[in-house]
Amino acid sequence: MAEGKILIGSLVLLVYYILGRRGVSLQRIVKRQALFVKKFLVYLWELAFSYQVNPLAAIQPLSAAT
């Protein structure tokens, strides 16, 4: 009877350990994906607003194509 309780207790600890490690790895994957998405959005934001606009383009005449 005591051996059964020890076996069940060790099995519960083993399952808890495995689930805990899997949870840590899942958190690591989620954090990595969130960081990737953040970097991507920052890159798109910088790309969208780093484009140099010539304010004189609206009043400058177009040069004739040769």
C-alpha cells in the first residue's frame, strides 16, 4: 500500500515537472514570436515614415523627357 502511494506521488511529481518544463518552453516560443512581430511592426513604421518627401515637387515644373 505504501509503495503504491510512493509510486503515485512520484508519478504526480514527474507529470508536474514535465508540464512545467513544457510551459516554460511554450512561454519562450510565445515571447520570441511577440518580439519578432514587434520588430517587424517597428520596421514597417520606420519604413513608412522615413520616406523623404520633396515639398517643392508640387510647384516645380516637370522636366521635359528627351
